[in-house]
Amino acid sequence: MSDDKVSMAVNAVMKFDADGNSTLDRNELSKYLDQVSNQLGKPIWPDDKKEAMFNKMDKNKDGVISIEEVKLAVKETLGIK
């Protein structure tokens, strides 16, 4: 069950991979966070919080967020080990 939740969440996030390179850059993550905020009726995150989220997710510090890094972030959020 938890694998299904992780896969669904990863697929939702990766839909914002506009250039199709299987990674998210800062702009793509920003667009994802904006859409989630809008869907939840919450204020848009300020740029500094988006940057902090990007830096937290970019575990290997290569300047993009890979699918594996998205999976790790989803698992952390859902409390899955």
C-alpha cells in the first residue's frame, strides 16, 4: 500500500518535469509548489522557502532533483522508511 502512495506522489510531482529529462530544476519545482498551494487554497510559497525546499530535496547537490530524490522526499513526508 505504501509503495502505491509513493508511486502516485512521485508521478504527480514528476508531471512538472517540463523538459522531460527525468529531473526537476528550480523552476519546475516552483511551478509544482505553486499548483499545490493553489489547489489547497493556501498562499503561494515565498521564493526563499521554495529555494530551501529545493536545497533540502537535492541531496547530492547537483542542481536538479532526480526521481530518486523525489521518492526520498515523499517517503520522508509520509513517514515511510
